Amino acid sequence: MIDQATELRKLSLDHGRQMSAQRSESSRLMVVSGGKGGVGSTTVAIQLATALAILKHKVLLVEIGDYRSDITTLCELAENTPVPDRHSDLANTIQPSPAGFHVLPSAWQPPGQASEQSPAQAHHIFQQLQRWHSDYDILLADVSNRPQGLASRLCEYADDLLLVTTCEPVAIMDSYTLLKIQSQQGTLPRVHTIVNRVSFPEQGHAIHQRINHACQRFLGFPVKHLGSLPEDSQQGETPSDATKNLQEDPPASLAEACLDMAEQLMKHSCTSVPDKARTM
């Protein structure tokens, strides 16, 4: 993670990128989700959080799920977050990452105990996130591939939904299915596709066009293409493999792609969200 941050800083200086450090009065809520497991949505969320932090944005990366600890492991944080109740202050569980952003880890649960958040716990987390709108520029929530409960509620109120997919036919179909289900539950925010593990950029554009065409034809809305990430720079399938690869010198193409996506995302975030006032 530290090596990735160093590479991103180097690229930022080499290309003369300058982003305003001025803080907005209210943060942007962005949700990262995958249509299926194994597409790399969590590592993409970490990469984007790193890039946004390098570009001088104050970022809180929120880990939402059934007491997962993927982000906690990848960022080498303390894995002892207590299960929240309606009296706990979640601000006490926020940890700084080596890459410059903050992390709200998923609640840790000992093996053998219940692994699903109760409605009361989910509501409590949602209320606490509302209070942090003035403390961060960006609330970036990783909801994995099952946006239900709290994750579904965050999707409903998000400014941007970042949909991670790969070139696999099943991943593409599941991405469309996720958008279909989410659109039936409520109004979708801006949707951006991120195509992971591509052999060349044109491959990512082709996958995006398939999803965009299906969404416009059958769901009645377009999706934007945020970018693609190269296949040879992806992290391993397990948290330990991912940590090892993140500590290696990342290829410049990955860092460049992450910076480009972060910049495009902030440009999109400056535009209004149609059809719905997105306040939590």
C-alpha cells in the first residue's frame, strides 16, 4: 500500500496534476460494488481511495458487509472493531491507513457467531455516516457484491455507484442484474463502470458498451465508463496475496489508471444528480 502511494505521488508530480485542496461543505457518497464475487471490487476501492488521497481529498473508506475484514487486512489495520450497538460511537473505530485515507472497518465478529447486521445496527451506522458529511470530502463505501440492507440503502442515497466487473460473461451479466434489481428498489445514482483485468483498454470500452446498451434498452438509463485496470497488475484472490502484491512496486499503468479514474470521478461529482436530491 505504501509503495502504491509512492508511485501515485510520483506520477502526480511527473504529469503536473494539480487538484484543489479546498474542502467542500458536504462530502460525496460513492459506493463501490461488484455484480459477483471475485471481480476485485474491494481492491479497486482501496486503489481509488489511495488515488483520491494523493489528489488531496480527505477520504473515509467504509467497509460494509457481513463482518468482512478484507479492507482491514489489506491496509494492515487492527482487526478488533467491536460490533456496533445503538450507543456506540463509531468515530472511535476509524483508523488511518498508510496511504493517507481513513478506514471505518467492518465490525469484527468472532467465528461461530451471527454474521449479519441487525436492522438496528445498520440504522445506527447509517446515522453516524450522516454526521460525517462535513468531516470528509468523500465517503467511499465498499459494499462488495451483495447490496442489501445497509448497502442497498447507501446505494439509494449515493451520488455515484461504481460498478466493478471483468471480461467474464458471468460477471457482465451479473453486473447488469445488479443494476436491474437496484433500479427496481429505487432511483439509481450516477452509475460508472470499472472494467477490471483487461488485456488492453479497448477491451474495457467494449465491455462497457455491452452493459450500457443493455441498460439503455431495457432499463431506460445510461451508464458512464470510468476506466479499466490492466490484467497483469491485479492483486491475488486472497487477502494475503493482495497484501503482498500491493507492497511490491506497482506498474505505472495501474497507478496512471487509478489517478485518471479519480480525476474523472471528481469531475463527474461536480455535476448535478438528475431526478433526485441526494441527501442522507
